[in-house]
Amino acid sequence: MADASAPAGGYIPGLDGLRALSVLAVVAGHAGIPRAPASLGVTVFFFISGFLITGLLLREAAARCGGFSITNFYVRRYLRLTPELVLYVAVAAIGSALLFEPHGLLDLSAALFYFTNYVDIFSPADPQSPFRLGHLWSLAVEEHFYLTWPLLLSLCIGHAQRVVALCGTLVLLPILIRTVGLGAGLPLSYARLASEARVDSIAFGCLLATGLHYRRDLVQAWARRGHLIGLVGALLVALFTFGALIGLRGEPHEILVYTGQGVGLLMVFAYLYASASGAWLLKLLEWRPLRFIGQVSYGFYLWHFLILYALAIAFGRARPEELPLELQLLCTVLGAMLGTLMGWISLKVALPPVRRLRQRFGAHLLVQRD
């Protein structure tokens, strides 16, 4: 059984492999492959983030006898995400201005200050060029969540029931928010991109980390069903991702999809980290190429649209989805290879200048992205 309660900063088996599979799903979807679950890839990223970071904070609090440094957390987040983000946005701004339609000040500001998701909802204007910024909406959702999560968690530390209640609230409230928002006439993109409508995807990961920290015995007892838990979880994820399979379409699908995926992912992760039955899958996820892709997945995600659109242009089309299927498949393979390379280059160029500063605030580079 994997130890999901490793010391703060310790390596948790399988997470890098799951990140790799997620970013590959995103690439396949954005390359135009029919039914490739790009949105599920982002949801898994969100779940992993909540699972990992909440576990780190709870373990830090236990080690410090009741608290964790909120300041250190914010500094670590800023220093981990911002260098690679600034590098990508700078290249996108210059490349777009020189070769295509320049990005507007609003889009550039949104990318750098984490509000691209609301620009995408209410004022979508990404130029039709390889130098896109719209995919940075997911970074905004995460950063908005982590502006408040450490503060709320610090108020509940030491009281397991309060932390569980907090996670439960954040899991359930977005269903109401999506229902009210779409009922009020907001576009479907609101349910997909708005921070308040998507926090449940992160909160499900927080909930599992909380259960493993405070009542691991109960989670293990629940997960003793072993392969059945994993299978049912995977089935739930698939059914809600492809809602048409269960007759879920339109607004009802947008309201319920992330809840169904979250419950399914909760079961899959419990299978991996609270059941001996999941050891075989963790071993597969630890395959070295998957681990490497997972370790550079942040930069990979930042650069993947640029790579895919550049490949499409090289193949004589403006967008990957305009290519025939065989070229979309080729774009996916080449995009995965080049995305991994760019993710590695991005990491090597952007992070070394702040490495010492990050370590000063408790970061552990290239172990788990915190």
C-alpha cells in the first residue's frame, strides 16, 4: 500500500504518472482527437492539487504542533508558478505581436494576474494564432482557491470534524452555484471556468487528504472493497465525462459533471492510496517516462497550445481540429514529445534563479509540484 502520508515534501508514488496521463489527455483533446477527454485531464490536475497541497499543509501543521506558515505557502506558490508563467506569456506576447494579431492588455494582464477564466467567460478574445492565453484559465481557478484555502484550513486545524465539514461545504456548494448561474442565463462556460463554480474539483482532493490524515483507518476500511472501489470510481468518471452515455446533456451535464467526476476520482484515489489492491496500478504509474512527463507537466501545459497550433500550420491548416484524423494523431504524438521537451526547458530556464529563495521558504523542487 502506498504511503500517502509521507513527510512534508516527501514523494507520493503515482502522482507524477497521473499528471502525465492528464496532460496527455489535454493534448489529445486540443489536437482535435474525437472524444479525447481534455476537460477530464484538467479536473484530475485539480484533484491532485487539492490532495497533495492539503496533505502537505496538514502534515506541516502536525510537525509544528498545531499550525503551518501561511506566508511560506503563498511565497512557495508564487515562486513555483510565476517564473514559468512569465516566460511563456512574454514569448506569447512578443510572438503574437510580431507574427499575428497582438494580444490586448486585458488578456496579458489576466494571464499574469490570474483572472483569465473570467475573461474567457465574459470577453473571449484569444487571437487565432499559436500564441494563445485562454488555457491559463485553470491556473486562475487554482490560485483563487489557494488565496482562501490556507486561511480557512488554519481556522480548523486540530479539529477533524471542522476540516471535513469545510471540505464538504466546498464540495457541495458549487453544485448550487452552477445551478443558479446557468438558471440566471450565464453562458455554459461559466460552469466550466468560473472559480466559484469549479472549486469542488479541488475540494474533493482536499477531502480525501483530510480523511487519510485524520481517520486513515476509516478510509482504509471503506477501501477494503479493493478492485470494486477502483472499478466503480473509474466507471463514474467515464459516465459523467461522457454524459451522453447516461442521457446527461446541456445544462444538467454542466451542473453535475464535476460532482460525478469528483466522486469517481475520490474512489479511484482511495483505491490507490488506501487499498493494497491498487499497488499494481501505482507500479505502472511509476514508469520512468511517465514520471518525467509528470514532473514537467506544468510547463508542458503552458506550451502545448503553441506547439499544437504550430504543427497544424506546418501541416497546412490554421487549427489542429481542421486536420484529418491521421494528422491529428500525429500532432498528438509530436505534441507530447515537444511538449515534454519544452516543459523541461521551461523548468530549467525559469526556476534556477529562484531555487535558493524557494528552498528558504520550504519548497522541495522536482519532488512534487506544490
